[in-house]
Amino acid sequence: MTLLFPFVLIIVAVVLSYWIQRQRQAQKKRLYSHSKLLAELVEAHKLSPTERTSILDLAQRTSVRYADSLFVRPDLYAEAIQSWRDDHPGRSTTELEKLQDKLFATSSMDSKLT
């Protein structure tokens, strides 16, 4: 009987430690989710569902792992547009270029500061 109590105590401690670790991982994943960041960026830039889909499609054409990278890397966005042009010769990229301007254009306030 006296040997059973320490054994049970050790088992409970191991299970509790594992559960706490899993909870921390889940919380970290909720806080630092690429899909959540993408949704926030789409909302902040006031993008339409069609523009959001375009971002996702363009991301697949680049070496980026997550579409949210296209919001902060104009070079990757340009690479994605070029890839789209290569795959669709003769088709217009006007909508993609408008979206590029929407994402990376400086505001009138920025130009007044310089």
C-alpha cells in the first residue's frame, strides 16, 4: 500500500505535465496562426473575397509557405505576378496590379512627410 501512493503520484504528475504542455502549445498556435494573420490583413486592407482568393492563388506561385508573406514582401508579389504572366501569356494583369497598388502604395500622408 505504501508503494502504491508514490507510484500514483508520479503518474499523476507526468499526466498533468503532459496536459499543461499540450495546452501551452495549443494556446501558442491560436495566438500565432498564419490563417488568423491572413484574415486580419485582408480585413485591414479591406480586400474583397475575390482579392483574397487572388492572394492565395498568387502565394501558390511563389516560394512562400504562407500567403500572409505577400503582404509584406513586394518582391514576392512581383515574382508571383510574373509567374502568372508566364502561365497566361497575353492575358491582362490589371486586377493583380491594382491589388499590388492597394497593398504596397504609400498613402498621401506618407508623401507629405517626405
